[in-house]
Amino acid sequence: QVQLVESGGGLVQTGGSLRLSCVASGRTFTTYAMGWFRQAPGKEREFVAAISWSGGSTSYADSVKGRFTISRDNAKNTVYLQMNTLKPEDTAVYYCNLGSGLRAVVAGSYGYWGQGTQVTVSS
């Protein structure tokens, strides 16, 4: 089982930026893709972005393309989400996850989630 710990959320004004981090620990003996999801009050969890083990392939939800950038540092077992030009619609609890590849991450196949980190964008 892999433990996931998200951090970096906070309160920011519309147009501002935040950088989220997620550290994976535990049984990570094989390569894995990682990604980010978010869940706003009253809504289902939705996919945000994913990145392959090598960092060579990425996937983004249409709503964040051009504004968010996912990256990773395998030496630190950490995935990042740089969020720019934030909008009130981005307000949600952000969670990271992992999978055998991009498709698995996008599907949210791994059943264990971290505590999430709250992102609030005020207008």
C-alpha cells in the first residue's frame, strides 16, 4: 500500500497561483504514473492532470489546460501541480493518486487517497 500526502493548498485571489505537492511513500517498488483530482462541495471527484513515470507524457482536463502544469521529481517521490491564473471555479479539495500508467490514473483506479489539500480561490 502506498501512502499519499498532499500539501500546498491555501487561499488565493482570482488570477493568483499555487503550487501543490504530493509525496508518495510505502510500497513503491515499481514505476508508476501519478495525477491530481479535485472535489468541490456537492460535486463528484474529477480528474485534473496526470503524468507518466518518466514525465514524458501528461494529460490534463480541458478546464485546466494552459493554466495548470503537472511535474514530478522521482528522487523525492513527489508530484507537483503548478496552478496559475486561478479562478473561483478551481475551488476544491485537491487529491493526488497513482496508477500503473496514465490511463489508470485518469480512471482513479487506485483506491487509496490522501487527506487532500484545500484550495480556495476568492473573487
